[in-house]
Amino acid sequence: MIDFKKEIARVLSGAVEGLSADEIQEILEIPADTKLGDYAFPCFRLAKLMRKAPQAIAAQVAESVAGEAMFSKVESVGAYVNMFMDRGEFGRHTLTAVAAEKDEFGRSDLGKGKLAIVEFSSPNIAKPFHIGHIRSTVIGNSIYKIYDFLGYQTVRINHLGDYGTQFGKMITAYRRWGNRQDVEQSPIKTLLSYYVKFHEEAEKDPSLEEEARATFARLENGEKEEKELWQWFRDESLKEFMRVYDMLGIEFDSYAGESFYSDKMQRVLDELSDKGLLKESAGAQIVDLEEYKLPPALITKSDGSSLYITRDIAAAIYRKEHYNFHKNIYVVASQQNLHFQQWFKVVEMMGYDWAKDCVHVPFGLVSLEEGTMSTRHGRVVFLEDVLKRAVEQTRQIIHEKSISKGRLSEEEMEETAKMVGIGAVMFNELSNAKIKDYTFAWGKVLNFEGETGPYVQYTHARAAAVLRSAEESLQAVLADPAGADMSYIGSDSAYQLLRLIYRFPQAVVDAGEKYEPSVITRHVVDIAQSFNKFYHDEHILVDDEAEKRAKLLLTYAAKQTIKNGLALLGIAAPERM
Ligand code: ARG
């Protein structure tokens, strides 16, 4: 698709002195008020270069580019050249591109030949996959999809928290109070109850902590009995996690969690020590980061057991050697900011210049209307329960609103309730700038009228219904989109919609650069609102065939763009609701 901004910069560069097309592109503006044109070129910088008043330059430039076919009007206002696109030309370019590219509309090859790792979700084994994990899971999945769409080769890694002293606690608790049957019946809830009990008991009897530490040390040494229990906890937990991933439609390329690096730690320790970075401190080994105003990185504990941070360093080195990433992205809560700053710095001190390619993408906290969560106290909300409840409530809403009364079979209704309920929870996660803390509120998530998932999905289904009712005309115009009479879609509401569709590929680029799926979320909401306005303002299914075809083509493009946007969020776009 033509990049109009670039094209305009090229044309303007022929009409001015002293600025390159690239420089012009930088200063080209998109006025908020469309009365000032679709693009505006401020001439202040040229005044010096051309030794003329900016107003005079603007007038001169306006005159010399006014004849370009892509403009319907060019005028100078003060020091600005305001350019109005020819809506017909603009429409033809945009709509033929969407009709040709379909599900690929918005895809680019920016990342060609480069590999991006996206690490996300990474729950802890034997602990609940709770509502707090949903952010990493849903945001990470979307970032992966965006990078894939930008043409990167991608690897999705679930860095499972399947190692560490907590397994010493879990095994200790299981041995003292556990029962195999209970674990098999409801693994995570049972294991969690052991964990809670461990902390209660350890308050009374601190020697339990000691026992747990020793147990973990045996696990690290590969003792058979500990290893088997650990493996069993891991397998059972993973089964539960998989159920949630299935519901969300999320997959991973690798489940190499923390334990995967247990045999890759010695090398890190040796390397750190060879490079003179390790220091002894009260029996523990640290890397001093004082120079960088950071607390020291604790590499091994005084009992010799390895730590979270060390496993992250080992994992990064492994990933560089194994995948040769261009970017290594970590979607992890902002509570871990310091952790990432510390170990990125350690990797840099080790002399690895790819430290700069490691990116921590933090996000804010989720709280519940009922108050905060605490794993240790067993106060958690399980994600699986949230998703089930969302589907359940959506089913009810669909019934009540009787949106689909008589239109959907029972089976389709069930399918739709899933798409919409789960989509609503995901969309909600991706709606705010990710760094903001937020409170999960049911009333907001499932609202069909607000800027929500159900609203966007419903708009998509509405556009689909329009297209279905004029199948023949639609096929005719899709066979020759360039031949459509664009003069029928020159109204303000049609043009607003067109502009948003045109900008979608740029929104994908912006979202990728900022690691911010909410850019896409915002954009699909804008398109949905704009389509609904167009739908409300104008008759699409008119008698005049040429007019109908042009409007169907625009409807088709709006629907397709919403679908592609939702796909990048990991959300389904139902044809009927
Ligand atoms: N398992 C950790 C948690 O639930 C998150 C892991 C983040 N990833 C990493 N490479 N440290 O808090």
C-alpha cells in the first residue's frame, strides 16, 4: 500500500530548497481538525534556509503541488500548507489493498530475517494460575502476534517457575501432611494448601525452613526421590495450566522453565568468576552493582544453592547461543523491574553486547474489587474460574438481550458465548496502557456498550450480517475493487472510517515499537465506533447497484480490519452474535 505521508514528502521535497524528503516527512503533521487538511506542512524551518517569510513559502509551495492527483485541494494558511487528500483516490488505494491482502492486511516485513523471543506467562508450578498471571499471558501473546505480523521469526517461551526453594517447602509439606490421591484429584488446589500449611507451621516451628532448604539442595543434587516428586508436581500442574491456555487459545514453542537451566549454572558461575565479577559476601556469592546504583546481584546463597537471578542469566546466554535472537523480550510484572535491571547489567558486565537486545516489558498490578491477593494466605482468584464465569455470564447476557434469538443454534450460541466471554476478559486486559495498575471489575468487562471486546465483536458481526445479505453484489465488487465508484463513499463518516482503515498498518508498527497492544485495542475500538457511525448515518443496502457496491466494499474493509486487529490481540471475531 502506498505510504501517503512518504509520497507527500517526496512531492514537497521537489518544491522546496534545503530539506530532504526524510526531513520533510519528520515535520509533516496530521492535523487533529480535519478542516485543516489531512496533512499539514509547517514552513517555519524553511524560512532560514530559503531566506523568505514562512507565509510566502507556504503560499508558493501550495501553488506548486496543488496539481497532484492525490490532492483534492491544497491551501496555505499562515505558515502552513494544508493538503486535502482526494477521497476517491485515497479510497481506491486503501480498499483495493484490503481486498487483495485480506487476513494479511497490515502485515509487513520490517522484521524480515530477525528473530524475536517473547517470554510470557511463566507461572509457578504447584501454584495457582491466578488472575495476576493473566496480564503476562494475554499481553505477551499479543506482543508475540504483533511481532509475527511485523515479519519477525518468533519463539514463544514459557519460563515456568519450576525450580527454587519453594519446591523444598512443597516436598517437605507433602511428606509431612500430604496424600497422593488428593493431589491427583485437584493438583494445584491441593499443593497450594500444602504450601499455605507449610507457612503456618513454619511460623510455629522455624526448623521446617531448614528442612525445606536441605530438601531443595537434595533436589538440586539430583537425588532420585526428590526429583520424582518434583517431576510429578510439575506434570500435574502443567496439566492444569494447559487447560487455561486451551481456553485462551494460547500456545508456546518452548516450556523450558527455570529447571531447564539447572545444569547450565556452573558455566555461568565459572564465567563470572573468570571475569573477576564474583565477590564473596557473608558466605554468599554476589556481583557488586554499586557503581550502577543498584543493590548487589545475589548469585549463590551461602548454602551454595542457585538463585532466580542466576537462572535468568543462564537462560539469556542459552537463548543467545541457541536462537541467536535479535530481540529477547520479557513480559513480566513491574514488581520485577529491579530484578531485570540487575541481571541485564550483569550480562553487560560479562561483556555481552547483546545485553542491549534484552527488553523487559513491565505491566501494572491487577487487584480485585474484593481486595488484594496473597498466595501464601490462599487468597487467590483462579483464572480458570474467571474465564468460566465470563462465559457463563455472557451466555446469560446473550439470552437476555436475545441478540441472537432464533438466529443461532444452541451449539452456535455456546461457541459464541465462549468467544465473547473469553474475548471480553482478554480485551479488558489489553485496553489500558499496560503499565497502569487496574482493578478487575465484572461490570466493565462484559459491557456490550462500552469500549469493550463484546462491543467490537458485535460490530464485526453486524458488518458480517450486512455483507451476508448482499452476497452477490459483494462478490462482484471484490472481483474488481478498483472499479468501484468511490464517489459514493466520499461523505465525512465514510472518509473517517477509511482513514482509520488506512492507518491500521501503522498502528501495528507503533504497537510493536512500544510493546503496547493497547495501541491496537484503541484502533479497533475507533474503527468499530466509526463503522457504527457510518452504518447509522447512511444506508448501505440501497437500490442503486453502484452505490451499494462501493458501500459494501467499505463495510468489507472495516470488518476485515477489525478482524485482523482482534487477531493480533488473540481474540476471535464472530460472524454472528
Ligand atoms: N515465575 C515468575 C513469577 O510468577 C515469573 C518469571 C518471569 N520471567 C523471568 N525470566 N524471570 O513471578
